[in-house]
Amino acid sequence: MPATSLLRCVALALAVGAAAPVPGRAQQPSPPGCADDVHHAFDYWIGAWVVRDSTGTELGRNTITSVSDGCALLEEWESASGGSGRSLTFVERPTGEWRQVWIGGDGGALDLRGVPEDGVMVLSGDRQGRAGPVRDRVRWIPREDGKVEQLWESSTDEGATWSVVFRGFYEPRAG
């Protein structure tokens, strides 16, 4: 038997032996792959929400649920005007960056990436707008009263200036 084949056989035997159960010892389930703090830095957004503007007018309702064994957040948005959208937000391996992929009922899409900054989730991305390139930046800011503020801004000059696209205040929905 050639030396390389022998080495492969030894490596396979060691791997199988290491994975085999130890007699008399109960097998412990392995912990979920997303149980660490990194994957739960955005848990403050989980819930059923009424979203209002700064005057208190209802903009819509949003439901955020933890999915895929805690590895992602599923957003289900219904606007007060009848629009809808969905997003999936997750930590991308191996970078450790958060990523959100959004698709609206109108076909509009966003692909945002970023990390929490001082407890605030900050995600940004570039897309093609009607008049040229657009950079989006969205921040989700947890507030002491249990609400979450979402501030979406865009820039058409590579971030030199920003305009507010959406500002909503998430309040826990009753019932």
C-alpha cells in the first residue's frame, strides 16, 4: 500500500474513532451554531410592533421573529397604505458582519451589511437609483422605554450628505 493511502486510512480511522460514542457516557447534543452573543446583538428588534412617525401617525406594522435556530431574523412588514416587504437578517460567516436582504412588494430590494456600533445596529449598502448610484444607511436604535427607532438615510454623493428616507418608532403591539 502506498504511503499516502496508508496515511489516509490512518487519518480516517482517527476521525471515526474521535467521533465514536464513548461507552457509558451519554451523548450531549451539540450547542446551536448561533448561540453566541454575536448572533443575538439584534434581538432587541424581535417582536410584534406598531410603527409610527414622530407625530404618532401609524406607518405600518412589523413582525420580527427569530428563525433558523436563532441564526436569522425574519421581518414581515405591512404598511398602513397597503404595501408589504420581507427581509432576512443574519450574521455572515466568516466575516462576522450582519447582512440584511430586503425585498418589497413593489420589487424594490436592498442588500445591507454592517455591525452593531455602541448597541445600535448600523447596516449600509449601495444600489442603483433612478438618477444614479445611491448609498443607504439604516440604523436601529434601542430606546430605554422599550421602543426601537429606525432611521433610514440615503446619499447620492457617496456619503457626503444624507437625506432621511424613513424614520419610524417601533412600539410593542398589544395582544
